Amino acid sequence: MSVLTLLVDESTLIKMTAFYADHLQKTPQHARFQAKIPNCTITAYNSKKVVFQGNLAETEAQLWQQFSGNSQAVKKSDAPPASLAPKWDLATCIGCDESGVGDYFGPVTAACILIPQTDVERIRALGITDSKKMTDSIICQLAPLLMAEFPHAITLLPNSKYNHLQAQGIHGHMMKTLLHNQALTKLLQENQCQYDYIIMDQFVNERAYYRYFDKLKVTPILGLSFLPKAESHCVAVAAASVLARYTYVKAMEKLAEKLGESLPKGANQRVDQFAAQLISKHGLEFLDQYAKIHFATTQKAIVLTR
Ligand code: MN
């Protein structure tokens, strides 16, 4: 069992009080609150020291260390040697990831999925990892298995809508935020989700993420943990990356059917050439339903048609 102490600021303490509201225990003397979650007991003292005890102490403390720039670990005892990789896979997580962001053709997709802690090892054994390290054909075999078994939600932003939002000043990060929030809202509304963390593969920091909602005019899901390269640290995020990529690949198949030939993925010279062909054949407007128009690809393709 690990014991870890953090010194936090008042705003973090307020956040923590709200965050653990559903897990409160009888408050010990000199404490602000005590909460118990699976594998960790959290005691916050009036001195602003917060003690984490249990097998997940390190993971839990790291979460809050991230949340508050001023927090510092003041003491660590009985813990194994410091490991930088948080043990997210010892918890039940909802993972969130997206796909199609860097691809000129096709939509942006987002997915979230809940993987219970008891299934983590089995999911890893299936070969679920960062979708960027998997082939599309393996992804198309595994994604349906995940979808059949675990609560999940998927959102897709078609190209014409993407282009419309982009023209209104809603940039890529904001669109991702919107898609993730829609997916999470749907997942939590439609399922009785018991989970320890919601882990977002970090594309912006927490503050920027929540600031976007001023402009987006939708209600944000709170309590997310933002983790860089989360696909490698948390199997639920890896599974979400697989679902998001699967949705992107399937959407590209549909676009290919509509067009009568398949479209290249990514953004490279082949993509420039293909876009130029489409412009020559059908005109620039035609790209609106197939591509992310604001990419430099569009200008390169226009030059190629001359
Ligand atoms: Mn990602």
C-alpha cells in the first residue's frame, strides 16, 4: 500500500471537495473531508495537506498534481520506486480519443468507451493499443468486438459541417472538444456508468478545454483527466482510439462509394494530386462534402490544376 501527501492550493481543495462529494466518509479531526474510492482513501486537512492512501494513491495524487500548478509532493513513503507511468489500468476508466483530424479527406470522429478494470488485461491481450500502431484491417476486426461488449458512444462531424464551423471561427481544437463532449454526454445519459476516471487523450490543457465552452454554448461534462499520449498509458483510451479510427475508416468507405473511387487518407503529395483531380473534374465547391477545405492541401491542389 502506498501513502502519498500533496500540498495543494485552496482552489484545488475546493475542486477536490466537489470531485469526491459522492464518496465522503465521516470527517476525521482537523480534516476538511475524507473520501473513499476503490483502492484509495483521500484525506484533506485544513492545513491544505492531502493524504492519499491505498494501491491507487500514486495515480490519484498524480491526477491532482496535474490539476494544480502549485501542488507539490511533500512526502512519499512505503511506495515502490517512483514510476512515471501512472497506473491508470488499475482503475475503471472511460477513455476518449479522436480520429481524422490530420486527414484532408473524410470526417473528424470521436469516441469514448468504458473499460472495467477487471477487463483491462483481456483487452490488452486482444492486441488493443494505440490505433496509430494498428493496421486498419485489424482495427476493423477488433472495433466491433469492443462495441458489442462495452458501453461506448461515437460522434462524427461530416466534412460540410466541419467546413461550415471552420468558416465561423470554430477551430479544430474546439471541434474536437465539441465532439468529445457530445460523445461523453451520450455515453453517460444512456448507460449506468460506474467509473473511476474519464481520461482524455490530451490535445489541449484542461483550462483551454473548458474555456472553449464559453463559445460552444453547450454544457461540459466535468471531472476529466487530461493525459498526454494517453493511448499508451490507459487501455480505455487505446480502445477509444480504435473506435474513433474504425468510424473514420467506415466513413471513408462510404465516401468512396458515393464518389465511385476510394480517397487517399492522410495529407501528403498523393492527397494533393487527388484533390487536384477532383477540382478539375467537378470544381472547387465539390470538395466541401469530402475534404477539410482550410488545409494547405486545397491551395496546393488549385496550383496543380493550372
Ligand atoms: Mn489522440
